[in-house]
Amino acid sequence: MAAILLFSNAIIGFFESYIDNGNTLEWLKVNIWINPLLWLIGIAIHALFVFKYKVIFIDKWEKNQVDEFMNKKK
């Protein structure tokens, strides 16, 4: 997706010479930007659900490690 965004001007320039309909070019320009944006939103939502419980796990692990370290000092 990043490659499409980086080379979007080249892609649009390629199609401009073959497509005479302005609406089709506008559709192409919009879809080049909307598609990666929707993927980004979808992946971000997925990441929130996947790592929702990882934060709780890390907090508990950190607390246990601190307690263990403090008990060793005594």
C-alpha cells in the first residue's frame, strides 16, 4: 500500500494518457488514497482488539517483578 501511495502520481500519469473520461481519473485518484486509509483503520482496530489484554498482562508482570526484586533486597 505504501508503494501505491509513493508512486500515486506516476500511476495516475500513466493512466491519464489512456483514459479520456475525467470521472474515471477522479475515481482512480480517490481510490488510490481511500484504499490504504481503510486498510490502516482496519489494521488499527484489529491491533486494539489483539493487544487489549497484553497491556494488563505487562502491568501485572511488571508489578510481580518489582515485588520479587524488593523481596530479594530484604
